[in-house]
Amino acid sequence: MQSTPALILPPFLPNLYDLAIMYHGNPVMVADHVPFSRKSRVHRGRIRTPDGDQQWLTLPIQSEDRKKPLTEVRLDPHTLWAREWMKQITFCYSSSTYFDFFEPELQADLELAEQKNYLVEATGFLFEQIRRYLELPEISFTKASELPEWDDNPDQLARNLGAENMYQEHRSRHYLRQADCRINPPITIPEYHQTGTGFVPWCCWLDLLFEYGPEAFKVTDDFF
């Protein structure tokens, strides 16, 4: 059976769609050399508020780096973002099942990430920490900058890889060139229990962490 590659930006706070293409894609290509875009989610993640609304957790970027390649983008060292993030997270998730269990570890990890100089260092560290909290399988990533078959045209890239189709991030047309051969992953993105009223889609996996913790497999089992 022919494999379908996935093209993403350096992973940070993925939503369920992002996770689905990461686990179904082969290879999973990380466009680590493209310019930073404030419209992307390489530096931010969506969370749910107690009243069923949504807000963003956003990493502060040095203003002079906003047009640089992602690997060269630095965090703003003058912004104590870890403390502000924990205020937002506590407000949104203090009533969730696993908040008390993960809050101390997550706070410590955010403080460690705050000490990183570069965006991809901080996001890569937090991605791996949260993946382990959720007890999700490891993901093998291939850097675009190290891929011999790389082409800026995603359709040509797919052909270079001998693939007919490609997965790409949800709603990524504003910051990643879209392939004509793009398809959705072969699963239905599920709704799951969220503390409060209704369901807010497209939240990042912090939402899943505080609601399900190590039982996240009940939501993501079909992804693997």
C-alpha cells in the first residue's frame, strides 16, 4: 500500500487533526526552513474557556525575527510568558479531571521552556513533554532542510516521494502552500468530553491532557 506523506511546521501544540496526520503520514516532513508567519500555529495553541469560548496561548517572538526562517526565530527574553500562560490555563482548566495532577509538572516545564533562546528549542521541548504526559507513541519527523526530495511545490514534492496524495495542517493555506493532491486523514476527528457546556473543536492537546490525561487513548486510539 502506498504511503501518504504529511507536511507540517515544527510541532508544538497540535490539535486532533494535526495529530491524526502526524500518525498517518509517512514520512512526516517538518518545514523547518520556511519564514515565520504569525498566522501559523508554530508559536501558539488554542484552548477552551469555561464558558465555551476559546483563546490562544501565544509565545512572544522577537520583533526583528518575524521574517526569518523558523530555525532562526528567537523568543523575547523580556516577556515572562510562562507565568501568564499558567494564569490562563488555571482559569480555563482548574475544574478539569486531570488539572491538579499535571499542573505542577506543566508549570515546571513552561519555566524551563521560557529559558530557551530559540522558538524551535522551546516548542520541541514542550511537544515531547506533553506527548509523554499523554502517553502517546513517539513520532518520527524528517526535517525538510535535510530531505533530498524536497521541493517548494508540494505537488512536486509528493511526486518526488512517489506519492499520489499528501496530508497538510488544518487551515494552513495562509502560511503553507497548499497541494492540489492534499487529502484529509482517513478517520473522523472525534468530539470528546469537555468540562462545561457543549464542545469546542480545534483545541490544542492541552485540552485533551487536562480532560483525559493518560487515558487520551480513548480519544486518539483510531489515529495509530
